[in-house]
Amino acid sequence: MRYLVVIEKGETSYGAYVPDLPGWVAVGESIEDVQALIAEAIEFHIEGMQEDGLSIRKPTSIAHEVEVLMNSA
């Protein structure tokens, strides 16, 4: 399964979350760090759900970028 991960740049770090897995986040010093950490968090979360006999929510989120042209003022 492939989950959409949203990465946001903060003042001193990067944060990541998974819209289809509420409550799971990761924070890292670089994009590479946060990508690795959120991947570990997703795997850990899914393994725990499987061990508990819970159903795994299938990914449904998608992303779309919109280009906006701005007039210079």
C-alpha cells in the first residue's frame, strides 16, 4: 500500500503526517530524516494494528498541486 505523506517545513525542522492514518506524525531536521521517520512510524503502526487484529485503513488521500500566478505589486 502507498500512503500519502504531507511534509511541512517549520522554523527549525520538518514535520510529516499521513492523512489516512490520523495521529501519526514525525519530525526531523531534514526532509530525508522526516521521510525515514514517517516510514518507520507507518510500518510500526500497521504492524501493531495487525497484531491487535484491527483492520488496516486503505489509503484514499491524493494530492494535487495548483500553480498560481501572482502579479508583482
